[in-house]
Amino acid sequence: MHMHRLEKIWLGIGVSMLAVFLLVLGIMTFGQGIAPPNEHVHHIDPTKVSETAPFDKPQLTKIGDNEYEAVMVAYAFGYDPAEPMEVPAGATVHFKVTSSDVVHGFEIPGTNVNIMVTPGEMSQITHTFDKPGEYLILCNEYCGIAHEMMKTTLVVK
Ligand code: CUA
């Protein structure tokens, strides 16, 4: 009777370990399966942002009929380009943003633009600015001592 019980315990341990092993394997496989497919395509060496196209030339470019591309670099503590960017009312702007140091935010209050900017990746968001005005672009991820100062402006005329 004693031996029988011990065997049950050992069997139980064996089954538990197998279950844990399968769970870990499953998590690893699942994790790989759900990784964004473009993560590697957009991999950028954060230390080489200033040499990596298109971020070697952060700028606003007209790419179509009232359509613009804003290539920007977030850093502690600001954004490149630093000067206010200007677009006409009704412009659709495709933002492409990366970070050259730590995680930053990229939020334009009053719009649906609110993304996280992670070093090594290109974050993208598109917005159409129908109403003229001065739009603040600000960092909403705590990134250091001057986090509150990290902002720039988009002017919609
Ligand atoms: Cu960048 Cu807070």
C-alpha cells in the first residue's frame, strides 16, 4: 500500500513536469506566432538613427494631394524636426516616428493620435487635420527630468 502511494506521487510529479514543459513550449510558440510580422522589417538601431533612412533627414514631405509624410525622431527631450511643421487644412499626415534613446510618447491632444515610440522600431499613425489651428505634439511617457518640456507643434492653416 505504501509503495503504491509513492508511485502515485512520483507519477503525479512526472505528469506535472510534463504539463509545465508543454505549457512553456506552447507559450514560446504562441509568442512567436503573434509577433507583429513587420517588427523586423522596421528594426532600427537606436544608436544609428541619424544615419538610418528615412530618419537621417527628419522632415515633413508632401507626398500627394494634400497628403504629407512627417518623419520624426523623438529624443530626450524633444522631437526632430524641432521647428513647427505646417500643413493646409484638410491635410492627411502620415507620421513615422522612432526614438534615438528611450521610450517616448507621441500624442496630439484633441485627435486620435496617441502612440508609444520605442527605440528600435518605427511607430506609424495617420491623421487628417480638418480644423485649422496649432496642434501640440507632446510626450506622454515619462522619459526623464525634462519630460514635461518634450513637445513640438504642428500648424494647420
Ligand atoms: Cu519623452 Cu517624456
